[in-house]
Amino acid sequence: MSRPAMSEILAEAQRRTAEHPFAVLVWVDESGYPMHRPVPFEVEGDTIGLPVTGGPLPPEGAPVAVILSRIRPRPQGGYEGRRYWTFHGVAHRQAGRLMVTPHRVSGWREDELPFLALCERAVPQARRYFELLSRIHGRPIRPRLPLAGMLMRATRAPFLTATVIPVILGAAVAFHEGSLLVPWLGLTLIAAALIHLGLNVSNDIFDALSGADAVNPSPTPFSGGSRVIQYGLLGIREMALLSAALYGGGILLGLGMVLFRGGMPLLILGALGLLLSIAYTAPPLRLAYRGLGELAVALGFGPLMTVGTYIVQTGRMGWPPLIASVPIALLIALVLYVNEVPDRAGDAAAGKRTLAVRLPARWLAVIYGVAMAAVYLSVGIAAALKLMPVWSMAVAITLPMAISVGRALARFPEQPYALIPAMATQIRLHLYAGLLLTTSYLLSRWLGPGGS
Amino acid sequence: MSRLPEAVEALLEAALVAEFTVLNERNRPVVHPMLPLYVGDGRIYLTSSVLFSRKLYHIRRNPRVALSITDPIAAPVERWGTVTIQGEAMVLDEDPHAGWLWLLPAWARKEPDIPRLVKNRWMLPLFWERAVIAITPRRIFHWPPGGTGDPIVYDLTEG
């Protein structure tokens, strides 16, 4: 590193650790132990001046490190703005001071590298450490999670709202028309959830095999997969068994519903849904890799689930659930779209050409805005044409959430961790809009279509 | 192991961060900010995630370490001054999943939110796979408040 750059780093480090009165001078003392000495410090260009009197001191010309740090707890827990710098150099005495001109600097600034990113970068180190531990202790040692936590993580169960919304919406449309079979609704929810979780697990398997998850430099709690394979928590084989068990359970329940409630129409919809879920990341179709992930997700978590649930409830096909599913299909596709934005670099490196990868960064927010406009327009037009209850217009109250997501996409298209709140907001937006639509059908049944 | 001087114990019990130094293969100091834990048995405990385990390799090779508490805001007991502790460290990592959990109450006294985060460890699984670093102090250098010159030195190797 050039000296001017070091002087800039020193000046910044001094400015940003101003509340901490001491630097810590570190060296190896004559007994072979590291020694620390807290000392006031001054920065002079590319040199650190340490006014020291008495006490233990490093010998003239000894290699030393000087630590400048800042950590401040937040009253509500956690820390804000953690940062530290370690400057490496050689100590020289000069007029009652120790002078250190650093030749190397290391450290961490949380505002530059968020804690989650820091942890993710260190995963290979953790994997190597488990290998060492296994050798030292003569038995396999690997990271673990309690069963419930492991299932939660491996299946990405918190995303189940994507399934719950279309299913209860389909049931609400059926209830609007006078049919509601609660036990069958429960079974539909379980079957759809099992297929969804099976899809999540198989998605991770294929993304691990393709390398898309491994090369993702910035996974977040909402994107980049469950990472149980990358973390060494589960192997591909265990994940394959889990996926097969989930799919198997979902298919068995689905066949039961075909047999007793839905007949051929439900069989066709179910088969199509299953095909989409497998083809999402599995070869040869790999829809997500071809920019068709949004379409697959919109179909699967929109009309297929909503209409399928309606068939189970009423025993017949119909247009009303298809119309009701349009806004939530768009919204769930947008959940995927927003979640793809932080993965753009990793997906592109792995050849996973998602829609977010294909679009230039400046277009991400524009496309989002157009699609969200389509959501609200679809509801407004359907309500105006009396194809949806007028109560469904309440979905408009989610508009501020959509605006905040759009703004985040416009401001941070290249900053994965800055998008975490936007990803969470989009998931809540789908949930709230879905609940409002569902409620609108219930209210319309109880109070009449116009609320009169 | 006998207890440590009162001022040093007070600092260890209050500090949210300490500078912890290990020696690398070239015998050069490598410094990490760490949360020190003290349970009153005369030893100082740290826990290190396997994610940041390079320091554990260094301790295995050379157990000589030092730890200091210097930040009066992160360690809100200003009247006790600052301290440096030299000692020998031992890595306890037979069970990184649960072998450190006995230190959780001491950790929670400093960071009350930690038990909730551990309960939801599935959200950050590798961070909660941890080794314990147990430091047996050999020499303590205590600078009383305002002092940065000659420290009070406690040599614990003498008995």
C-alpha cells in the first residue's frame, strides 16, 4: 500500500475512533508473551506518535502493532458501527515518543463489510476447522442444529406464506360461493406446503450441484438458498432424501384429494404444479436459469394453488379463483424477483440467468414498478367489473410498502445487504395483500358484494 | 486458581470488548477484539466461532497470549483504569455445538439478547458453533485511572 493511502487510512481511523482515548501498542516482550500497552496517540501524516513515559516498552526497532478500535453497544442490544484497525510497523524512539510508520494495515469496518457478509466469507475457514477437529479428536465432528431448527433452515419453512395465501384465497372464493369444507382445506394446506418445502429443498440441491449457491458472495436471510449444504450441516444425499419425503407426502395427499374431491381437473393442475416445481431448477428445463423462474412461481403459487383449492372445496372448475389469483401471482413473482437482486453476481457467475441477472441494474426498479402497478390495476379493474368484491380495493393500503421496495431497488441495486429490509417488506406485502384479498371475499359473503 | 485483584475482576466483569493477541507462526502478534468472560475462578474465558478460528490454530501452536481492556465506554468502569493480562491459553473444542454453553449465563449478563439468539441459532448456524479459550493469567499490568506510565504489576507465577 502506498504511503499517501496509509496516511489517509490513519487519518480516518483516528477520526472514527475519537471516543476511545487510547491506542493499544502490541509487541512480543522478552519473556515471549505478547504485551499490550494502552497509550494516547497522535497521527502525523503516515506515522503514529505514541507519547510514552515509564512502564514496559518494546525494544528499539521491534516489530509492533497499533490497534485503534471502536465498539459501542446499542441500548436495545447489539452494537452499532463496529470497527477496528491494526497497523503493523516498527517502533522507533524519538524525543520521548515511540514513532510507528505502518507498512501494513488490517481490520474490519462493519459499515463496509456487514457482519453477515463477514460470517459468509469465513465459511471455508469454518469447514477447514471442522476437518481439523475431526482429525484431532479421531471422530467426525460437524456443525449441528436441533431437529426443528435444521428442518426450518433446510426447508426454508418461513417462506410458507407463499403457499398459505393462495390456498386460503382459493378457499375464500369457494366460501364466497357457499362452499367451505374445513377438513379438506387443512389437507390442501398440508399437501401444498409439503410440495413447496420439497421444492425448496430440491432447489438447494440443484443450486449446490450447479455451483450457484457456492459462488454466491452475498447470501442474505432471504436469498442465496438455505446454505445447509455449503455449511456442512447436511449432505446432498440427506437433502435428496428430505426432498423425496416431502414430495412423497405431498403427492400422496394430493392423490387422495384427486380421488375423493377434485377428479381429473385437479389431477391435471396438480401434475402441472409438480412439473413446474421440479423443472424450476432441475435439468433439463431449469426454468430459473433461463429467466423463467418468475413465470413458474407465478403460475405455481398463483392460479394453480388457488384454482386447485377451489376445486377441492367446490368439486368444480371456475373463473372466479383464476381472477382472484392474478394479483397474488404477480406479488409472489415479485418476491422472487426482489430476492434475486442480491444474488445477481453469484447467479451470473454460475450461469443462472435469472430475470434480475438479465436486466441492467437501472431497470430493476422500473420493472418492479410496472409489475406492482399491474397488481393494483388488476384488482381495481376486477373490482370495477364486479369480478372481485369491492372490498378487495383495500389492497391499495399496501402501496407505501411497494413504494419503499421500489425505492430500495433504485438506490441499492448493487448492495445486497442494503436490500434485506426491502426483501422482508416484499414478503410482507404479498402476505398482507393476500390476507386483504381473502378477507374481502369473506366480507362480501357476510355483508354483501358492495358492503351494504 | 486464586481470584484476581479486585480492580481487574471488575474490569473483566464489565468489559464488552477486550483486545486479545495471539502469536502467529512468525511469532508476530495478531490482535482480535473479543468479549471477555469471567466466572470468578481466576481464569478468563473467551468463546470463538469456528468461522473465525484462525486464532485457535495459533493458540494450539503457541499458547502465550495477552488480553487488554482499554475502552472506558465499552467497559463502563472508568474508575478502574486499564489492564493487560498475559497468560497461557487453552482451546476447549471437543463439542463446538454445546461445549461452550456453560458460559452462556456469563455472556448474557453482558449481552442480555444472546440467549434469544442462541435459541434461534438456525438463523446463523456456524456462528454458534464455538470453541472456548481458557486463559490462565501469569502476569497482570494494571494502570490506575489516568495512568499510562508505570503500571502496577501482579506476577501470578510466584504462587
